Amino acid sequence: MLKSRRIAVFIAGLTIVVALILLVDRGGLIAWSVLFIGVALFAKIWLKPSKLDLGLGVGLATVSVLAWVGTLYYVISTYESGEVVELAIDTRNGAHTARLWVLEIGADLVVYYDAEPEVAESLLAGTSLQFTRGGAVSTRIPKATRVDALSEDEANLILEVMGTKYGDRMTAADVYYLMLGRSRDRVAVVANLIEE
């Protein structure tokens, strides 16, 4: 009984620590839920131990991982069901490849990317990149702007075009941000991809 209680305390404590790390890095409903349930379970184990504690700890850890993996699988499979292009760009930390939705706004090819800081830096600097669409590879120069610097009309146009092309798939992004949160260091950019 004492050994299983120690294991249950360890699992509950570890789950709380992981939830806290996720909350600091990105937030998200899953991390908040796991934190609250983990704290309640930890308190229950200390105040009123029972033979169920180990099972509850393992269950919490398992459900937490499955919730993350399931949400991520849903988002990626939904995202990939639309037209996706590949960008390969050099950053200060090395080469980076991303798979993104592409929009046609007039004659321009445009991508929206919630990018890591070093990738956003390269896009905003206009670093040339390899653009792959339907197997065809070309070199493009991004003319990028931070999303928070767009006018309301520009932002609405991008959302409207994205909604027209990708429709209900856009719900996957809402689910992603709600359930898994958003890394706090991300920089949202919109880039016109100009052919060299």
C-alpha cells in the first residue's frame, strides 16, 4: 500500500509539473484541466489515501497524453486534407521546412505562418526560400509582414480568402489553440511569395 501510494504521488506530481511547464510555454485547455485534476488528485492522495490512487494517477497521465495526441492527430489530419505547400528556408539556427496552406490573393501566392522567432526573422528579412507546390519546386522571395501590423481590412481579406478555400478545415486551428494553446514565442506572419 505504501509503495503504491508513493508511485501515485510521483505520477500525480509529475503530471502537475508537466502541466505547469505547458501552461508557462503555451497554455491550452488540456494543460489547465490536467493541472486542476492533478492538484485535486495529489491532495486526495495525501489527505485520504486509498487503493484506487495508483489507478487514478495512471489514468490521469494516460488520459492527458491521449488527449494531446488525439487533438494533435485531428488537427494535423484536418490541416493536411487541404492544399498544403512546403517552404524550405535558412534561419540563423539552420535550415527549416514547414508545411503551410497557400492562398491566392489576386496574382499573389500568400502564406500565413505562426512561426518560430528565427523563421519569422528570416521571412521578414526576405531570405529566399524553396517553395514546393504539387511537386514543382521554385525559388521565392517572401515579402512578409507581422500579422499584428496588418490593417483590419488586410487581415479580414486573408481570413475571407482562407475561409473560402479551406472552409470547415479552419476549425482545426481553433481546436488547436483552444486545446493545446500557442507557444508564447511564436510570431504570426503573412508572406507574399514572389517568384525570383
